[in-house]
Amino acid sequence: MKTATSHLLAIESSCDDTAAAVLAEGTLKSSVIASQSIHAIFGGVVPELASRDHQRLIVPVVTQALKEAAISRNDVSSVAVTYGPGLAGSLLVGVSFAKALALALDVPLVGVNHMEGHIYSAFIEGDYQTQEKPPFPFLCLTVSGGHTEITIIEEGFKHTKIGRTRDDAAGEAFDKVGKMLGLGYPAGPKIDKLAQTGNPLFHHFPRTKSNGFDFSFSGLKTAVLYYLQKMPEVQRNEVLTHHLNDVCASFQAAVVDVLITTMAQVVEETGIRHIAVVGGVSANSALRNQMRVFGQKNDVSTYIPPLKYCMDNAAMIGMTAHFKLKAGITSDLTLNAEPNLSV
Ligand code: KG4
Ligand code: ZN
């Protein structure tokens, strides 16, 4: 019997990745991502170029996702789309496309919050090592380019945000520090790679804590800047030439330390012993390893998605929509792009 969740087509276009995925009853059948490379030469995402590229890529990407799932357009039983937060022009491309398709096929439309999408990425294939999926309620640490948040996730789409960043997001700190070190954009993966051969004790950067479970990363970013600026030029050149990996490892250690220490406090105070770690920065190898070690030592279960679902993708949007459909939540055709949507 055809139900809304039989062949759910999901679309993601909030930033610089045009992505589409098909899920059949919550099982991923295809996931296609076209990452826009044009932005790298500008050192960051250029919104106007991003929306134009989404327009160029959306039809081929969706066609490919349907093909890989071995279904035709008429088999699609619901259409999910990211409607915020993100770049207005980019979101509009996906939202307009999804609305038109849902209307033409006469199937349900499901608007998905991108940040909720990251949260439910933990369910696509489960944890990258154990394949286990988080049981409700669980704690979710979302670390991406624009957000650093801690949320309690309960069954039936109940989300309570208990921590957020006061200034820079964790990914933003990686990208800004990477820029200072001449690593280009996005710098997270490059810092991660360099740090693997570096000494995290080379320099002690501050582990700044904000109130409660909130984060603050702008002080750490400034500390790296001052560390480099205060050195005589000869020494700076020496450090950047021979100790780039050590500086990366030391900076990364500070970020990971703050994230894990805060999660330890959250576990202590809430008594919830299940933690999902999602978003682009959850691809960081030190964070993945140390989160796991923290979990093993403290009897806390951790759920970290496989690398391919840490970065922006449409599979996570589809998984979120699957949960929404199961809870009877759909959108109507008044759905609009909401660049500043919060969770
Ligand atoms: O979730 P995401 O793909 O996009 C947003 O919704 O923001 O996250 C992108 C962020 C970028 O800041 C990027 O530098 C960071 O994730 N990132 C990493 C790693 N891979 C991506 N940061 C640290 N280590 C990584 N391996
Ligand atoms: Zn994202």
C-alpha cells in the first residue's frame, strides 16, 4: 500500500550543497550531493553564486537521486525540503522546487528545519561503529559551521535547547583560525588532517566557558590571532613553516576539550546518558575519538553518524521528514524560505 513514507523525496539547498535523497519507509535508497566548488576561490560562500548554482543543479541532482533509488517521479509519495535556516536565495530554490513537485504529484509536502535535519542524521545508519540509533530521550550536540547547540530530544518531535554558542560556532572558529593560518575555506578538514601529526600540548590555548551549558569560541579564535601576532616575524615564519601541525593540534584540542567538558556537565545534571554528536564538525577525528573514549569511561552511549552524513546532505532531511510524517506533521503550500529559522 502506498503511504506518505513509501518513497519520500528529500531536498536540501540551504547553503552551498545541492542535495536530494530518497527514503523508503525510513530506509535510505539514494543520496546525491553536488558540492559547489566555486566558493573556495572566494574564501567563503558567495550567496548569489550559490543560488544560481542550485538552480542549475537541482533538476539533475533530483533526477539522479530517483534513478539511484530505481523509482520514477510518479512513485514519489511525499516531498521534504529544508526551509531554513540558511541563505535566502539558496533556500528559495529548494522550497519552490519542492512545492511545485508536491503540487504536481498531489503528495504531502514536509518543510524541515536544517538544524533538526542534523539531529536526525543520527538515525540514518546509526552510529558509525556500532550502527546503533539513539533511544529517546537523548542529548544532541550539534556542531556545524553556523551553530553549536545542545538539545534534549524526546519522542514525538519534542526538542528543548539547553545550550548554544554566545558568539562564534565551533565550525566558524575552525574556519576563521584556518584562514589566519592560510589554510583556505572550509578549514575544518584541513586543520583536522594537519593536527593528526601535531602535538596538542605545543601551546596551551584558553578553554573559555560561558554561563550554564553555553559556549563561547570567539575568545579562542582571538587567542590564536594574538599568539601569532605577538611573535617576532622570524619566529612566526618558523612556527607557520615547521609547527603548523602543532598549532592546529593545540587549537583543536581546546575546542574538543570545551565540547566534551560541557557535555560531561550536561550528563551530570540531566542524568541522560545517550549523546548524539552531529553537524559538520562531528566529522572531526579528535572529537569523534575523544567523545567515544569519554562515553566508554563514563558509561555514556555515543551516537556519531558516518562521515558522509556529518556534512550537509538530503538524507538527514528525509529522515527528519519521515519522523514528522509518522507524527502526522506536514506543511501546506504557504511554506516559505525562512533564512533565520531557529530550532
Ligand atoms: O554542517 P555543515 O556541513 O554546514 C553547516 O550547516 O554549517 O558544517 C560545515 C562546518 C565548516 O565550518 C567546516 O569547517 C566544519 O564543518 N568541518 C570540520 C571538519 N569537517 C567539516 N571541522 C573540524 N574538523 C573536520 N574534520
Ligand atoms: Zn548544516
